[in-house]
Amino acid sequence: MFDLSVVATGGVWLLVDESEGELGEFATRDEALKAAGDFAVIDREPRHVLIQDAAGHWEEAIVEPPRLH
């Protein structure tokens, strides 16, 4: 169910795919979540993303795919 994670580490936010590994490094959490939304375009379904902040706390976000015009 959770194939994408956004993890704060070393002052950056990493987007990590369960099977592919690290997909990108971002300055902010919002940028990393936006990138996760780009992956939602593939199947046009919302993606459940696990988020781990710098303190090690986990939360979940549902990321909608960007609207295609």
C-alpha cells in the first residue's frame, strides 16, 4: 500500500520508492510531496505516502495526481 516515502535527513527531504530506492532530494517537504504526486500520474490514482520527519515521527499523506489539462 505504501510504495513511496518522504524522509527528512541531513536537512533535505528524500523521496524514496520501495522497489527503486531514492528518487530525488528536495529542499522542502512540499516539494518532495509534489514529486510524489507526479508518480501518481502513472496510474491516475491517489498515492499513499509515508512521511518521516527529522525527529523520526511518521505520518501518512494522500497525494492526488496533478490534473491533466
